[in-house]
Amino acid sequence: MITPYFDSMFDNFGLWQHTDGKKPIKKEGYALDDATRGLIACLALKKTSKANILFDYIINSIDNDIIYGFADSKQKFIHSPASEDAMGQIVWALGYAASLGFRENEARKYIDQITPALFKMNSLRGYTYMLLGAIYVDDKLSDKVFWELVNRFKDVKESWFWPEDILTYGNGIVPYAILRYSIINQKKGNIKLGIQILNFLEKCCTHNRIRGPIGNDGWFSKTDSSPATYSQQPIDTAYMIWAWLCAYQISNNKTYLDNAKLWMQWFEGKNISNFTMYNKKTLQAFDGINKINSEHSNELGINRHSGAETNICLLLSLWMLKNNQTV
């Protein structure tokens, strides 16, 4: 896969976090969560030199008991703790690297170093990301993380099959992780839970609306009649693609593959703006679909910025669907 735009987002230290159009906003520096997901993408796409850059960024962000979430434009880590999401993503990225034999000893060393502290996390998604990496390195660890995650769902009701009162961002990663755990550990009894969660999310995202992510501009509370329409983010679309593809890999149910392809159509222009969300020549993806401001409107409400997270999510989605692989 030729990825000129994505390649342009790198320097010798990491992956620029945000852009103004195509131009990196260097003053906003680098983010750990971009480095982790970016490492996964680079390994999948066999971009070895760039994978090494991001691997180094990740391990350099770990300073004994502190993990730094951001670095500035001078390539200095900002001394404030990373989010729990980003900390869980370290395990995912390094676990995937270890599974491919990429700097495996280092990857396992740093996973062993940080995982004890991660069990203090409160974040649902933090454990979700951690599970995605734990499945590659340690059965006991993955089982422990899996049950931390599953226990969040023990009291949910059919009408609101979610352990929080509000659906916010990146929801599809939760069923994805549960289904990936089922694939790697060959524990098919857990498939039902993953599919139940995925079906609930699908219903939320498609009931009386064009298929698309829950908007950041308001989210979706269990007391709301429908989810917010804007601002729709590519990461949410990507996670639903991955989850449905994973469900297909487990079940061979073609409907699940069709659902993954239907979500991919959001990138292709079957969305509330009827606009293709990436440049098919350069594979540069756009950051989202916003509500048009009548005073300062942009074309079709498309956010023309093109940050690291967005482009990683597009590239992994294209790669997964083309190769029928999940990570």
C-alpha cells in the first residue's frame, strides 16, 4: 500500500499529532496514543524504519512509574501522565510487535514493567486496549484483563447493553477486543457477549439515521431518543469496521462481513455529507464531519484537517478488509 501522506507525517522522533490541512501543527507536538496505533499500522504495512521510530517513542515515554502522554515540538516529553487509554494502548502495540518478533525482548520487558500498575485503571477502554495486547504475550494476563472487562457488563440490561450511562467515543473497540480474545484464545463461548455488544452499538448508530458514528457534539445518553449527529470521527467508524470483520472471522457469517463493508462506505461517501472522507491517490483522510456553521461554513461540514489518528484508522481499515486480517 503506497501511503505518501501518512509517510509525510513522520520525522526522526515520532508522528505529528495534528495538522492544519496537510501541514503538521508542530507546536502541538506528538501524542502517545498516535505512536501506539501508528506502530500497529507500520508493522501491518511493513514500514520497518517508521515502526522503529514509534517503538522508540513509546519506550522513551515510559519513565519508571510515570508514562508521559505527549511530547513537544522540541522532542521533549511533557511531564504529565498519559491517559489510561494511551497506557492500555502501549500493551496493545508492544504485544502486537512481540507477536511478530519485532524487538520482542524489549516489547515483553516493557509490558512486564507497566502492567502491574495498569490494574489500577478505571477506564473501560484502558482495559480494552490492554486486552488487545495481552492476548499476544500471556494467557494468564489476558484472562485477568478479560474478566476485568467482562465484569463491567454483568449488570447491563438488554435495552441498554452498555456499562456506562453515556455512549461516547471509540465504542466499537470494546466488542472488537472481546472477539479478538476469542480468536486468539479459541474460547468461543465468549463470542456471544462480543456480538451482543456489537449489535447494540449497530442499532444505536443506525436507528432512524444514516449509518455513522455517534457524534462528539452531544454523544448518546441512555435517556436520549437518538445519538448526536455531529461531530462524527473516523476512529469510531474504523472500530466498527474492525469489530464486524472480527465477528466474520470467527463465525464466517457473511452478514457480518457485509456490515464491515457498509461501515467502510462511510469513508467512501455514504455518510451524512455524501462526501468521500479521503483522497484516494494519497490516502490522506479527513478528520471528521461537523455541523455546518451558517456564519463560517466550510464545504459540506467536512473537517479538512488530517491528523495522525484519522490516517492510522483509515489505513488499518483498508488493510484489514483487503487482507481479511485483524490485529
